[in-house]
Amino acid sequence: MSDIYIPGIRSRFNTEQIVDDLMRIERVPRDRAQSNVERFEAERIYWSDVGTRTNALRESASHLFSFQNPFSDRSVRSSDESIMTGTANRQAYEQDLSFTVKQLARSDRFLSAPLEENFQVESGFYSFTVGEEEISFDFRGGSLREFSEALNRRGRDLISSSLIAVRPGTRSLLIESRITGEENRLGFGGDSLSLGQATGMIELIYNEIPDVEADEDAEGLEINQNQAPTIRPLNPVSVAQDSIIAMEGIDIYRPTNEIDDLMTGVTISVKAVTDRPVRLTVDTDRETIKDSIINFVGHYNRLMAELNILTRNDVNVLNEITYFTREEREEYRERLGVFSADSSLLNLRDSLLRIATAQYPTSGSGDISLLSQIGIGTDVRRSGASAGSDASRLRGYLEIDERALDTALASNLNEIRELFAFSTTGDILPDTGVAYAIDSLVRPFSQSGGLISIRTGNIDSRITQETRRIETLDRQLAAREIELRRQYSIMEGAFQRMEQMSSSLDRFQQQNNFNNR
């Protein structure tokens, strides 16, 4: 039925199909340009990923010998962290000291007697002091909760208050200083004195002086009304006092439980009183160093995996990477061997492996000069002839023997630092070492204006050119399709007129033959 010609409905010559076939041929350059754009965009992603991996490796390498390198970090170990802990900065000295905590620093915390829930605080001027600091405000009168909220709004970092249901159906007002230390006592002034007495929180004690006019044997004393009364809490939760710790037998007094002026670069946190000595040991933070080295090796392997995938058209490269998910494995399959002829990436891969297996000088005895001597290498878990049969070993990935690394960090810390970066000239600027060599190698790739930046820039330019070409071709194709349809429409119109003329001639000939009979 599709080949039946219906005048006015279907083209006799199947013009639509002819035009589509012709346009399919015309679109070949445009489709090729679109394919180029898609390929360039994919390559740009691949180069960007290499840049990301390269930059991450460079940062982790430079961290191992920068001013903030982990080899200068310090840590504090406590023999009993429930009693005392500590933190140290890079200025701390390695030392081991014994402490005994005799008293914790506390602040004044005063509790009122249980009060009826409808207890009202009278209006007035209320003043509180903590040491030399003062908090004061006018209160228009109201409930205990309203007074507590007013005090909290103005208390800053000095005073706070809360309501506690000590007994059912009642509320007790708790007012506390937020600053510890014997000199930071909580004081009451103005109408706060009356409130404290009315709520059973405090009582006033006046100093008593002997009656100088009385007989020496007289027992009578008179109250000195010219002196300010002493405040005595009736329900103290805690009373302001200093912390007291004995350091190597010497009593140390401080107003807080956070002491940062006793050991250089060390902040001590006192947590509980004990009669047992607690030892604090300040040492090099080997765990941070270990984490930094592991982080460096991880970034090295991620970059090496990226390079192996892009430069090798071998599916075994993917199968060896155990941390890939199924989706990642399928995604990276499209990258296999894409840059197999790119000499810059091939050289980068080979140089990384050469640096990781090279020998480096240090100032020590020479016991540490290779990464493999601290448990890091291309095959640290294997030995013997069987090691050479592992194909993945030849691809440059590094493995870590954590036990060997821990042993090396415990006994050869300085040589390990110099293994990663060392100055053979004796100045502070390194000129050799694993991390230094890696940083020098990848810097031209990852830095602004480097190789990767240039490659991605060139790809962007080619994408722009191809995109403009596609836009031009789209306009030309649209015009070409219109022209083809116009020409075939003219052809069909001409053929239809010829058919009409032929039919007219046939009818004229038939009529003429009929008349001649």
C-alpha cells in the first residue's frame, strides 16, 4: 500500500524519502563535527581528572616537607585520660612529667530554697559581680522564669541562671558564675541582695569587732556596720576555687582547669582529682606522620591508576584495581588506551615509578635510603621468584606494610623525614628526596599555565571551533533541505502539467478519430 500513488496526497516520486536520503549524505560532515565535539569533551574530562590526581599528589608530597610538615607536630600521651589530658603545638618540647591533681578549679554556683511556682520577683535594680566584672539591669517585676531569662540575656559570658524542680510543685533558682577561680567569686548588689535572702539563696554576715570600751574579760562583741557584709551561700552547689596540681612534687595553682602556661606549647586539661600520679609524655606525633605518608601513597596510586588506564589498552589494568565499583569500572573501560600515544603521560608514569624506587641520600647512617626500607614498595608483601610473575607489580603501584612502617617510624624518624626531603647543601631548602622529587616532577603538569592547563585550553579551542562549524553547517543544511524540497516540488509540478497535457492530447486524438469515422 505504501507504493500506491494517490494524487494530491502522496508524492509520485516519494520525494520525502529522496530528500531524507540526500540530506543524510549532506549531514555527514556535520555528524563528523558533532562526533569530534563529543570526543573532545570526553578528552577534556580525562585531562581534568589527570589534573585533579596530579594536583592532589603534589599537595600531599609538598606537605611532607613544607613549613607545616607533620614531622614537627607534637602529641601528648596521658597515662590516665580520665584524670588529665593534653594537647601540644609545634613549639612543644619532647618531655615526660608526673602530675598529681589535688583540686579542680570551680566557679560559684548558688541554689535557692524550693519556691512556689507562682513566686514573684519584685521590680528593682539588680546587680551581680564576678571578680572585677559587673552585670546590672533594671527589672520591672515578674515571675522567677522571667527574671531568669532577663539575667541570661544580660549575663554575657559571666553569669547564667536556670530553674530546677528540686521538689515536686516547686522551683529553685540556680545562679552561677561561668568563670572558675578563687578570685572570681559571685557577688550580689542592689536589690539582688534582698532577692538572695528572700529566696534562701544567701545570708549576710557582718564582721564582728571587739568592744574597745569594755573590760578585757568582757565577752560582748559589737557589729561593725561600716563594713560591707560578707555573703554566705546557704545552698552552694560549688564554691569558687583554683585548681591545684603537683608537677614533679611542686604545687601549681591556676584559676582554670585548662592550663597553657606551664609547659611550653602544651595545654593541659585537668578532669578529676586523684592521689595517683599521672604521667604526660610529649612526643613527636608519629600517627599524624604515618597518616600523611599513607595519604601520599594513596594519591600516588590513584594517579598511577589513571595513567595506566589512559595509556594502556588492556582490560587487566581495570581488573587489578579492586576499589573500583562496577559502575566506575564500566565508566573507565571507555578510557582504556585513549592516550596510548601521548609521550607526556607515558614519561610521567615512568618517572613516577623511577622516583618511587630510587635511592636517596640522608645525613644518618644510611640505614634508610629507599622507600622499601620503611615498608613501602611495589611488592613489599612478596619475596622470591614468585614476585616477578605479578603483572600488576610492573604497573608501578605502591603497597604499604604498616608493621614495617611503624617500626621504622619508632626508630628512624629523622632519616625518614630526610628520605622524603633533604638538603645536600646544608641549607633549609631541600634538593632531593622522594616527596621533593615528586613535587618537582608533577609541578609543571598541575600548576597554572602548566601542561594540563595548556592541553585543556587547546581542547576548549577545538570544541569552540567545531561548535561554530556545526552552527554554520546547520544553517547550510537547513537552506539545502529547503532548496531540495523546492526543486522536487517544481519537478513534480512540471511532471503533473506534462501528464495533464498528455491526457489532453490523448482526448483530442480520440475525439478527432471519432469525428473522422
